[in-house]
Amino acid sequence: MAGGAGTRLWPMSTKAQPKQFQKLMGDKSLFQMSIERLRPTFSYQDIFVATNQAYKNLIVRQTPKIPKQNIILEPAKRDTAPCIALAIAKIALADPRDTVSVLTSDHLIKKEKNLTRALTLAEKFLKENPEYLVTLGIKPDYPALGYGYIKVKSQKLKVKNIYQVESFKEKPDLKTAQRYLKSKKYFWNSGMFVWKVETILAEFKRHQPSIYRRLVKIQKSLGTKREKKT
């Protein structure tokens, strides 16, 4: 996902060049770094970028090896769920039984092998349990106030390091964050997910029927002359 405006980092992050396309950590942008850490596992053909029309040229310029047909342009900004839904709608046309990782373009991840291991574990788990949706949590090391939290159940779910989610918590105040840290049952919500295409589509149909109806309409137009109009 690379369509955010990065307003919290203003004035460094601008509407014309938001934070994910800026070189904040060396000679590569956060977006370029997010693509490079996937390359040991994914080919360029398997990497899709969900963004909007305003950032198309930036993406092509910064990562020219990603196929242009893999750049999914949102007609309007509609936050995370519709962004994911549009990308899944396109990927589903190729293989509705595929497994997809939903990742962000503005994370700083120093221990890249940990991410690779987490994605590999999630894929293996979903191969045997395709009905689940996997979200990646980060073990907190201080009572952060700027992140949402994931509360997990104590018992692990069939596989080491995989827990069933009990609830999602919004950004807490300091006292609540300190309690979360002490309990050992809470993880920072990374905003990264892994799931089967057909499973997440079924969940959109169940929980967000209005979005799902639009997806069906959009899918019929993808690859046709009506695509841009739709």
C-alpha cells in the first residue's frame, strides 16, 4: 500500500511527494526499501502496488522493474479497507485461491529476516487453515501511545507464535499502554496482513456488502475499455 499522503510528517512530507517516496534513511526511499526487502522471497511479477493516480510516475521512476499492470490506481482515496479490496479484486482475476500479503510502504524494518519468517509461517499456516485471516503483531518494548494494539488469547493457535486475536484496541493513553505492556497479551498492530484471496473476499461480502457489490462491478470492467470509466 503506497497511496497515503503522509500528513503527520508535514512539512517534510508533502502532497506531491509524501513520506514513503522520500529518502529519509539513506540513498533509498522508504518505498524502495519496502520493495527491496521483499525481493529475496517475491519476484517483481508477484509484487502489486496499491496507490493513486497522483503517485504513478513516482512509483514507475523509483521501481521501474515492477510491471506497470501491477500498479493498481485508486480512482479516489477511500482509506485502507477499500484500498485492499480494490487490489484483491484485481489479483482474484488471476487466481482466487492465491495467498496474499498486505504490506505497507512506509515501515522501517531493520530485522528483515524476521519479516520473511513471519510471512513464511503465515503462508504455511493458511495452507492448512485457509479460513483464517492472519495479522502481524509486533512485540512491544515500551508503552507506545501512537500505535493501535492487538490483544491475543493466552493459548496459541495450533502453531508456534500464532495466536487467536481476542480484540483490537485503539491508540491508548499512557496508563492503559503501561497496562498493555505489563500483561504480555498485547502486540502493536503493524497494519500488515496475510490471507487467502477467496477468504478475504468472502469476509468483505459478509461484513462490507456495499464494498463487495462495487468490487463485483469493478471486476467486470478490469482489462476492458470500461476500466478507466468505472
